[in-house]
Amino acid sequence: MNTEHPKPTADTSTEMSKTSVPKGVVNRLSLYLRELQIIERLGEKTVSSSLLGDRLGFTDAQVRKDLGYFGQFGQPGVGYPCAELIKAIRVILGIDREWTVAMVGVGNLGRALLGYKGFSAQGFRVVAAFDNMAAKIGTYCEGVPIYDIAELGKIVQEQQVVLGLIAVPASDAQTIADELVASGVAGILNFAPVTLKLPDNVSLVGVDLATELESLCFSVANRPNPR
Amino acid sequence: MNTEHPKPTADTSTEMSKTSVPKGVVNRLSLYLRELQIIERLGEKTVSSSLLGDRLGFTDAQVRKDLGYFGQFGQPGVGYPCAELIKAIRVILGIDREWTVAMVGVGNLGRALLGYKGFSAQGFRVVAAFDNMAAKIGTYCEGVPIYDIAELGKIVQEQQVVLGLIAVPASDAQTIADELVASGVAGILNFAPVTLKLPDNVSLVGVDLATELESLCFSVANRPNPR
DNA sequence: CCGTGTGAAATCGTTCACAGCC
DNA sequence: GGCTGTGAACGATTTCACACGG
């Protein structure tokens, strides 16, 4: 849960958001997107902030405010047009283009992630995977070629990989991260249970299973009225 | 990042403490714990809030405030004793006891999660896994027996499962969640990309890969100074 | 001195409430 | 009538700053 990103000065051309966006908004945007796609598939042409909010457990005001950070997408009295809002959110999130991705670590978790359909579905193209186990090198996993980790730099550069996913043991994660950064990736999604240190021109998001489980324990253990 | 729950905090018995803990504190506590274990293994007997904070990217004040919600653990002029603070955080998080866990869905992701060492390492005992694929039923994965999903209710009750992990396709997740709740679990960790609706005496934490990746995209796409 | 614990101040994020539009 | 867009009020969280203890 480690993100990055200020919003100080845009120097170029067009407009930049006046106010900086609260962190949390971006995650909610992803959820709005997902829910909008479901609603659209249900045949609805438009959706109100209150319906969308109800389905996700947010207030209508929050939905409107969140969207308001990025523009005006709705029509008073009517709601938001699903199709257009979906398109707009994809642009905001930056997933209107294709992202070139590499997976580092093809153990249990790496394999599972490579098999996750959501990646390709949303425009992420996994072009390479890396491992240090000789037996795996040269084979394919879910259609993705597995290379020797020693070739990481070369291949990341050749293939213009923009995002790196780290699914190696904690002890190797920082080294891998450094190599990815040196090879020019712009962002890293880290599944290893360590806090990575990166230069701040590289974005970092971490997914930490232990942390999530522990926070679940906490809320169970400290529940207001245990049954 | 979907969490649940407002009113925690207390240490013993019948107290309904008024001070609510900011959400976010619990996740940081997990990180403190992890880092403390590393620091302790390095041979340090104590650690200051500023050192701990620096290693994780938080301010010293934040570290002290977070810990302050739960008691006084440090010595002025000295810092926090690693061993004791570790023990204290484990108690706060509720991971000083053993939690009985069941995994639902033994596809790629479920298998990967079952293989994740962090679970057993921190006192989580996975006693059962469920799947609807006939070929898997009756076999073991990472030492965990796989049962027919039709037996979920019976086995969860028999084994007194407290936490359920959902790693099934999105379309099945709500049904499974309902069954888990009906069988008496106290918390659910959901990996399926849907927003679950649960009664509020059951805690919910969601881990959503698509959302995390999208938020990474956003911060790369909107970086202050793209290189 | 260094470093904790903690009110008080500052900052940030959410909810309210209402004007204006369909 | 229903619903968006948005400043203003409110609430939550973080940072500051300093008294006090080893």
C-alpha cells in the first residue's frame, strides 16, 4: 500500500488539476470502473452517483466528489452515461493505452499472477518473465517466455518494459527492484513482503498478504460485539 | 483496498474505549512488526521511532503516535526495546494466538496462496481447502486437504474455521462468502475482483490485483516529471 | 543530549446542503 | 422530480513542538 505521487507543477501546455487528488480516489476510481462495466452489461445507459455508491458502499457525495476532481461527466437530473464514464475513467487511470509488463519470479505466486486474466483483459501485455531456476529458463508459462534473470536488463530494455512485477522471495526483492529501475522501468508492483527503497521517479505499489491478513485479524479480534 | 470497521481498541474485559484508532494505523503496525523483526535479527536491542520510521518511509512522529494509541512501549532517551515491542504488536494485532483458516478455490491463485510461507509463519493454520473440480477433491495441496465445496458448511463448522480466504472466480465469490458467513466465520479475505456484501459482524478485507495495477498506472501516467 | 509521549495546530478528506439544470 | 457540481462545514489524521525522563 505504498504509493507515490504528488501534483506540484505541471510545466507543459494544457491544464493540470487545480487541487491535488486525495489518495484513495484512484483506488475508488478502479472500483467505479469495474462496477460501471457490470452495470453497462446489465443494459443500463446511465447511472446515478447514489446507485453507483450504494453498490460499492460509498456515499453518493463521495462518488460525485471523486469524479469532480477530473472533470464533469454527468448530466443533472439524469446521471452519468455509463459508456462515456467508463471511457473517461480509463483515460484518467491511464489504462486506455497498452502497458508492457515483465514478471520477475515464476514461483507459485508468479505463475498464479501470470494466469490472472485481469491483466490482459485491461490492456496489460506481459512480454517476459524471469527466473533463476535453470529448469524453467527457455520454457513458457501462460504463453509468456521465461528468461534467465541475468538477462533482465537486456530484455527489459529491448522490449521497452514499463512496469515490473516482483514475485521473488523477500531477500531478493530489493536487488531485483534496483535492476528493474536501472533498466528503465517506470513503475513496480511488489508482492514481496519487504519495503523497497526506490528513487522517487519510479512509482511503487506494494501488495502484502501478511499485512492484509493481519489487518483482518485485528478487526476480528477487536470487533465491537463478538458473537 | 477494501477494509471494514470503525470502533476498535481496548485491552481487557468490558471496556469500550472511546478513542478510535485511525484506519491506517493497523497496516502500519504490521509493517513496524516486520521491520522490527529484521532489526532484531540484525542484533539491535532497541530502536528509535526515527530509525524505524526512516526504514519504512514514515515520520518519527507518526511512529510514536501510532504506538501511542495502544500504550507506552518506549523509554525516553533510549527508544523501544525490539523484543518487547514485537511481542506487544503481536498482541495488538491479535496474532499472538492461532487462527484457523480455510481456503476456498484451489486454482492458480489459491494454490499459490496455500504455498505462501508467511501464513504458517505468523500463526495461521490452514485446515481445509475447497474446490468444485472433481479431480482435485480428496487430494492435498501443500499439505492441506481439498474438499468438495458442497461440504464447506459442514467442515467449516466441524473445524471451527474463523477466517475464510476466497480465491474463486468473481462470479462465485458472493455465493461463497454467504456460505462462509452462514457457517460462522468471523472474517473474510477476498481475492476475487468483486465488492462483497456482508453483514457487518463479519470483517472483510479485499485484495484486488486489478485495482493495484491500475493505481500503479495512474501514478506512472501522471508522474510530475516523466523522464 | 537523545528520544518518548502528548496536547495543540495544521492539514487532509468526507459529508452536507443547496443552486442550477434536465 | 431527480440528479449533478461544488463551496462550506465537519471530522479525521498527521505534523509540530515541547515538557519531561534516562
